[in-house]
Amino acid sequence: MGNTAGGAFKVTGFEPEETDEQPGATLGRVRITKDFTGGMTGSSVVRMLSVLDGAGAPASYVAVEHFTGELEGRKGSFALQHAAFGTDGVTIQVVAGTGTGELAGITGTFRLSVDEAGGHTYVLEYELG
């Protein structure tokens, strides 16, 4: 990828919408909102489906996220797709064809990190097509 943007984000809302407890697993659906600073400035809305294992620990999740704001001064929006399985880490990709405005044609990979204090940082490697 040709461009890199990094910074931090804060989770500004976490609204559980549904929980379904099953033997050995709890299925959940949640709406999350975030505010971004750094190379990405703006906000996003996430729709997440998750699975907790029988002990209540995170086991898997999938999510779609819609970001609106600016990326390195370019205004627009785009969607991200998240997938995480167990302890293998998370994969987050820009969804092709979702870029609008000055972000039309965006593709890329998004990485996030959470520090011991709960702070969230990100790196977006991207191309504009």
C-alpha cells in the first residue's frame, strides 16, 4: 500500500442490542460508536456480532463499520469489514466500492491496538484508486 495514516480513537458508545445465551456460547449483537483523531478525523458506527465461549471470554466476532470524516485532509466516507477468530488476531479491510467524496476508490488494511490502559490506536494502510 502506498499511504499510511495513524492515530487514536475513542469508543463513545457501546449499546448491546441482543444477547442469546446457548450451551457453550453466548451470541451477541452490539452497536458501537467511535471518534477518531490523527490521520483519520471523524466518527464511525459499528455493527458487531460476537461469540463468547462457555467461560464468557471473547471467542470470535464479525463487524461492519462506516467511517465518515477526513483521511489526511480528504473528505468522505468508507466501510470497514472486521473478522476475528479466537486468539489468531483480527483482520480489518476497507470494503471495496464503499468510498465516497474524495475517498472514492479507497482500498486498504486497518490495524488496531489496545494498550494496557484501554487506549485504542490504529494504522490504516491504503491506496486511492
